[in-house]
Amino acid sequence: MSAEPAATGTAVSFGERLSGVFAEHGQLCVGIDPHSWLLRDWNLPDTANGAESFGRAVVAAAAGRVGLVKPQVAFYERFGSAGFAALERVLTDARQAGLLVIGDAKRGDLGTSALAYAEAWLSPGSPLEVDALTLAAYMGVGSLESPITLAAATGKGVFLLAATSNPEAAHIQRAIVAEGPYAGSSVARAILDDVGERNARASGVLEGAVSARVATGLGSIGVVLGATLDLAAFGIDVHQAPTECRTPVLAPGFGHQGGNIMDLISIYGEYADGVIVSESRSVLSAGPRRIEEAIERRVAEVGAVRG
Ligand SMILES: O=c1ccn([C@@H]2O[C@H](COP(=O)(O)O)[C@@H](O)[C@H]2O)c(=O)[nH]1
């Protein structure tokens, strides 16, 4: 399957492209996080130029070995406009190499401001165009209507933070929703359920008018569920995932943060075959001469777990 999205309103959704990438390359995603200390270890300056060289080298190592990369926007943003220019060139390289690119920018706002973020990242031809973007739902999933709609129209994806890998988030993400359709659920569970229903609606599953291909495939609206967590503590039963138009899961927290790939199935249960296993520091710290080997080793480990 082509990694290229279809033109507006036509057939190839982000979820279908993601399924194609999984089938061809497996579920590993290489994070592109040019921390200062990594730039130093890679003998690169801690500048926009250094972050660009780093990102482009990671893309070159990832191309053909994995199907997905996740640049962390913050590490480019710290250099201001020069950093964004550097990121644009990294994104161009990645998309030209046929990689699906998830921009980890965690954007979130309401109405036209949310739309403006979406236009920056999800519009075909935009300098910062990516294939999918991470979004923060703190202002309500409904506040993200415009990015979700634009993504659907342009064959792009979005990943809404639901249960994040950092321990400081649990007390908010486990809090109980007070009212509305998800009253009584944890915030994380409410976001997961809302996204699941949106995927079902977008695919036509709820209307009963859907092809078998879409019904059993992945949706284009994903969630972030960290690999460091016991999801049951968030009220999420991973053995009860919707079987139609499944929700893709972006899973940071493997590797450096302590998540173990051997636990993929026990952490994610029925969601496991839609999980994007994302690792940054654990791969990037291999350095410029050993990164290809590190990626291949991780790909093999994920493949062995998935069977
Ligand atoms: O819940 C989340 C959401 C995003 N992240 C981001 O993923 C990477 C993780 O890097 P590692 O080096 O593999 O720990 C980083 O860009 C985070 O900002 C996350 O960790 N958890």
C-alpha cells in the first residue's frame, strides 16, 4: 500500500496507511529527540544545525528498517525559527523516505485556534506537514473537533493523550468525569471511549454501512497510552477493546522510561495489534555508528513478541 495519503475526501485513511506500515515493517516507531546530551554524544553542536543533522541521520537509519518516526517538536522549538526550519527539513526527508511521521507536538486549544494548529501540521503542502499529530484533550475532546475533521479530510491521523507515561499525570487522568455521556469514567477512559465511538462513526460501523476492510481495520483517531502503566488503574479494561474499526495506540514509555517490550501483550491486551511501540533514547543512545543495529535489534524484539 502506498504511504501517500489520498486527496481530500478519497479513500486511503491514516488508519489504512498505518495498517500497511505495520504489515510491511512491524510496529516499532523511532523517536527523534535531539536532547543536548545526545547531540554531544553524537559529536554534534547543540544548535539548530546540530538537531537537523541528528534528525536527518536518524531518518536515514530508520528508512527501510521501520515504517514510523516520531520527531519530538520541543527539541526543535527550543531553537526558535532556526529550529523550526531544521525540523521542516527533517520532516521532508522522512516523508520522502516513505516513513509515516507522527509529529509529537501535543497541541490543544479551542475552535479556530485548534484549527490553526491543525492547518500547520495536517494540511497537505504545509511546511510542517506530518502524517499524524499528538493532541492534548485537556480542553475537552470536543475542542479538538477541527483537527479531527481536517485530519479525516486529508488522510491524516491524530493521537489524543489519554493515559500518559509520566507518573505525575495519573491523579488527573484517573480522576472521575462529573457529567455527560462518560460520567463515572476516569478521564483517560472517557477519552478512549469517545475516540472509539468517533472511529466507529467515521467508518460507518455505527450506521451499518461499511466495508469489511474498514470494519476490521484501524481507525484514524488514536490515543496515547503509556507503556509504563497499569491501565486497569485508569479504569481501562484492555480485554474489552472494540473489535470494529479499532483505535490505534501510540505507546511511548518503552525502553528508557522502563516499559518492557516483553510486556506488550499484558499491557495492551486486545489493543496490542494496533500499538505503535515508540522508543527514543533507548535507540538514539546507540550513537551514529550503531543506530542501525539498535533499530534492527528492536524491530526483531517487537516482531518476536507479536509473533
Ligand atoms: O505519554 C507520553 C507521551 C509522549 N511522550 C514522548 O515520547 C518520547 C519518549 O522518549 P523516550 O526517550 O523513549 O523515553 C518523548 O518525546 C516524550 O515527550 C512520552 O514519553 N510519554
